[in-house]
Amino acid sequence: MNDNKNIQALFVPIGFTDFDQAALIEAAHDETRGLSRGHAIVELVNRGLANPELLENACKAISSDRRMGIHKLPHGWLGADQIYNSGNQTALRALLNEMNSWDEVEQENMIAHWEGHNQRAKLTKQLTETYGWKPRYRIEE
């Protein structure tokens, strides 16, 4: 893995631990929140890792902010990193299922973000074999 774990360790969800589920889900989808939206998404993912009933909402929040911008990583990637680095197979399966709705560039960017461009073919193959995931992009080995 690359440095995502180190970065994620520094990114502690601030201000959302006291939110009830409905308020947290709303905050994670609120496009006006800026960086705090990333904190809300990470807190929702943390709760989803502990309570699988919240995983679908967590993955939808990740998916709602997945597009890269100029000098901006998507806030949803913070939650995706949390799931990927957790090793929780149920959560990763739910995220990959949500990623099925993403376009090929978005999928490939996420995979490259997790393991780097040089390792994306290897990780794609691993995710395909382990989870039956069928990405939209093609990897030439």
C-alpha cells in the first residue's frame, strides 16, 4: 500500500461524532460543507464499519463526491481510503458495488490512488478475483 494509511491516520473526523445517524448522513451529502464534508463521510464510514446497516449510506456518500477537480481530491476518497485500509471485506464489497455506477476514469483513478498507477493492474486483478468486481476500464498487462 502507499501512504494512504499515514494520511488517513492524520485525518480524524472532527465535529461529527455527536451527530445522530440522520444528521450525519445529511452532512455527508451536503455539498456546501467543503472539507468538513470529508470529515462527515469518514465518520459515516467509521460507523458503517461497526454497523453494516450504514454501509450503503456510507458508500453512497463516497460516490456522491468522487470526481477529481483542479488541485482537489474528492472528499469521498477519504471514506474510500478508510474502507480500503480497514481490510473489511463486507465494506469493500459494498464500495465496489457502488463503484459499478462510476465511469471508467473514476474507477481507474480510485484504484490508482490506492496502490499507484504501476500497481493498478495487479490490484484490479485481485479485486476481480476476490470480489467478482468487473471494472469498466481495461488493463493491459
